[in-house]
Amino acid sequence: DAKTTQPNSMESNEEEPVHLPCNHSTISGTDYIHWYRQLPSQGPEYVIHGLTSNVNNRMASLAIAEDRKSSTLILHRATLRDAAVYYCILRDGLAGSARQLTFGSGTQLTVLP
Amino acid sequence: EPEVTQTPSHQVTQMGQEVILRCVPISNHLYFYWYRQILGQKVEFLVSFYNNEISEKSEIFDDQFSVERPDGSNFTLKIRSTKLEDSAMYFCASSTGTLLPDEQYFGPGTRLTVT
């Protein structure tokens, strides 16, 4: 899977929007962009995914650059419960049986009350 | 909401002993996975399992490791002779096995401490 680059850490104030960036300049045309997060002392949790178009779900929004070389996970109103490590992961849609996730170091999001 | 469960939550064992970590994946899921996370490090893929056989495995998953689906609900990871460096959180995950993105659901993990 292609490599992603994320800031090591970010801070946000509670109830404010958070924009978590991810660079993936070597993304291929069949790579899906996935976001997972890991709350303290828990297993990773799926957040959202996309291919080309922006996506919204109940947890977050995903904004994908037109050239697909970067994306941004948007939490519209951060809560204390959103404090976690956020992982941006690329997965090849043509990978067939190779479905494993390759986690990087992610972004540690701190939410300030 | 269905969830992946893992037992035990914490396992302490002596070096050289065998351990079995247990997982109950979500019932209609077809793909099963084991990952591990050494304290302070990245989550690492170990193995994926589909249709009663290993689908993919990483270089970490050597002959000391094995996986099994002994019945219709459990999925186990066995470490034959534990080493100090096997101390980590072990996460089980499952997915439906449909076309990607095939979201993976993770369990809460088993903390393995090898002394």
C-alpha cells in the first residue's frame, strides 16, 4: 500500500471543528483512502473512507483533493471523546485477498475543554 | 450493535510457555485478522484468515504462531513458545469480506505480558 504522511499531533478546543490532514502523493488510481482512529486503551475503529469524491457520515467528513494527493478528515464539532490517534490508510481496491491494514504512526488529537 | 469480543483481557505467561488468545468475530463476517501493538509502537498486521485458511501473513507471523477457527464462532491465535518480545496488545478484527472498503471491526484487545 502507498505511504501516507500525517502530523504527529494536533490540538483542538472542544466543540470546534478539527481538520486532520494526510498527504499521499504516491496514491494510485485504485487506492481507497481510509481513516481509522484508536481511542486510549481500545482497538482501532473505522471512521470513514473515500475514493475520489468528498464523503460524509455520522462521525466525520472526508475531503479529498482533486489530484487525490492529499485528504482531510473533518470532525465538525470535536468532543473530549474524540481524543484519539487518527490513522490515514490507503488500500488498493484491486488487492483482492490482501485486505490487511497498514498502520502508520497517525496523528494524536488532543481535545481541550 | 454487534461487536468483536476477545478473551482474556490480560494474560501473563512465562517465557517459553504456550498461550492461546481467543476471539469471537461478528457472526456474519467472513474475514478474520490478528494485529498486535507493542507498547508505544504502531499497530502491526499479523495474519488474515478466510475460508478456513490463512489468506495473508506478515513476516512477524513465523512458525511460532498459528491460527485456528475451531468451531463456528471462535477464532484463536496460538503462540507456541512465548518470548519476551511477544509482550504486546493483540487485537482481533473481522470484516464481511465484500468488495473493498470492507470495513474492519476490532475487538478490545488482549494484553499479553511475557515474563
